[in-house]
Amino acid sequence: MSETQTPTKATLWVIVASATLTIMAGAILGPVVPQIQSGLGVSESLAGLIITTHAAFIVLTSPIAGALVDRFGPRRPYVFGLFLYAVGGSAGLFIDAFVPLLLSRAVLGVGVAFVYTGITVLIFDLYEGQRMDRALGLRSGANSFGGATWPVVGGLLGTISWQLPFGVYLVAIPLALLAIATVPPTGRGSAAHGRSAGEAKRTDSARSLDGSASVVSIVRRRPALPFVYLLYFGANALLFAIVVFYPQLLATIGVTSSSYIGLYLAANGIAGGVSGVLYDRLNRRFGRHLLVLVAFAFWTAAFALATRAGSPLSALPPVVLFGLGLGLVFPSSFAWIESLAPTSRQGQFGSYLATFGYVGQFLSPIVFGPIVTAFGVRGVFGAATLAAALGVGAITLALARRNSVEYRLRKVR
């Protein structure tokens, strides 16, 4: 944590509220895709681009946002991102042509990239220890609760007009004003931060590397970094296996109403919110590695149960178990980046989480889609069961090796 003013309770809640915007970017329009298609007079696939285009621009611009956060500190890029989010997101209130609306979604994606990375580094800079774990857990919980509630809001507003849900993006403006008033500068990017980072490098060379070091050289010195990105990529890919394919599974057991399907997805989000809120206490008691192992065990059980679900009631535990695991994995991923990345490059390396996460979401239907053709929709969850079980095995081996090394070190001492 760099030298900074003491954050207040209001600081944390503004940051947490902003975290819900990153999931809202696409979630709030999901229920009104048919109305958008009709209102714009385009095909279903083109209407779907209105939902997904922002994600592509998050992937493209997150590294730029990370570099700017490291250079200027997280506060200004974060506030800039909130205003850009409001402009790009709310444009649909006034635009009723496909191409201009698509361009506005690109602007939204750039705004999300700055908000996402700004929040990450603000938490790293403003909090430490259990307070940082609590902030990361609340951030994850806010994302999960947002995933459960924003589609409901969008669906309700969409019954009035397909353009009305775009107005919800304007909530970013009061959040930006509150952020200006409550979020303090962190010192990152200033001379003061440069001195503190230099002292950290001299006193804790195991954690900090020279700011001019290449990404490849840093990853070589921190071989755990690729595994954190792989973990975050996999978690997002599995999440979208639920989002995309669980409605198809529910249809096989007679659940076809969009409102009932929404309840299952909401249960997933609420479960993730609960485990996210409890994350700091669970981490203090059990440790990050064990929590991620438990999450993969939850996922293995969830997907295995999904392959056997034969009634509406039996289809509920899988989404609850998956959500509980997600609320443990997401904050753990961010906490590991904070501990592994060089202090002066946390914006850059934190931004890669956004890149890997959204690429995972994009690739999920591409990877799992052929399985539906070959084995049916239950085959998707069979493959996901195998992937999660492999994760359990890999983490168990890593923990065993880690404990063995620690045991040998204790014997030498």
C-alpha cells in the first residue's frame, strides 16, 4: 500500500457501488435484446453485438488503462472512466440507429476498462491486510449481487421502452461526483510514491522489481502470475457456461419462462455475493489457497449435479454452489496480483485480469458450443465437471508441494 490519506467508510462504499457498474454494462440489456432487435430493425445476431461490443473494447483498452493508472495514480483514470461510462452507456436513450449505437458501446467499453482497473488499484493502494481482503470481497459480492439485480431492472424498464434501460448508465455521474469528494489521491505516480516504491524495492526485493523490467522478465521472476490469470480466465469461462447454457438445460426439464430462468441466475449471483461478503473472515481463518481449493470442489459438485438435474428443484443447488465458489475465487485472484506484481506496475498487471476475464467470457460459448452439438447440453456440464475436477487435483498437488517445502525449511532451521 502506498502512502496516502486515510480512506473513510464512504470511500469504500463508493468504490463498491462503482464495482457493480462493470457487470451492469452488459447485464442490464440482456432481457431487452428482442426489443432492441425490433426497435433497430436488425437481426438477432446484430442486436447481440449491442451487448457484447463493449467487452471487446475492455480487452483492447485495459492494458492502456493499467499503464495510465501506474503513471498518474488510480483516482483520475477511475473518475474519468465513470464519466465516460455515463456518456457511452446512456447514449442509447437518444440513438435509434444501429451503427451509432454500436460506436457508443465501444465508448462504454473504454469507460469500463478505466473503472475496472482504477477500482483494482485503488483497493491495493488504500487498504492492506484484512481490510484489503474485505474490500476485495465486497467488490466481488457487489459484482455478484449486481449480476442478480441489474437484469431485473433492465427487464422492468424494457417493458416501457427498449431505450429506457440505457438511462440507468447515468448513475455513473453521481458516483463520479461522490468519488471526487470521498476518494483520496493515493500518491501513486507522484514523486512521493516513487520514493516509497524505491524503498520497498530495497527492503523487499522479493516483492518489487524495477519499473523498467519487461513483462516477460517479471513473469519469470513471478512464475505464479500466469496461473492467477489462468484461474481468472477459467472462472469467467465457467461462469458463462452457466449464463449461456444453463437456460438450455432448464428447458429440458420444463423451465422455459424467462422470469423463472432469471431466478436461477439470480440465485447464482446472490450466492456469490454472500461468499464475497464473508471472504475476508474466511481467508483469515483458512487461507487463500484452501478457499480456492474449496471453490473448485464446489464447482465439481455443481456441474456434476447439473448433469443429473431432472426437476426444477434439483436444478437449483448447482447454480448456488457455483456462485459460492465464484465469490471465493474472484477476490483471491485480485489479492494474489497485489502480492505478486511489482508495486509500481500493479495497474498494468491488474489490468491483465480484466483482459483474461473478458476473453474467457467471450471464448466460453465457442469452446463449449460444439459439445452441445456432439453430446447435448448436459455434455457441456460433464466437460465442466472434468475441468473443475482437474483444478481440484492441480491445486491439491500445489498445496502438497508448498507444505513439503515449508516443512523442509522448518527442519533446516
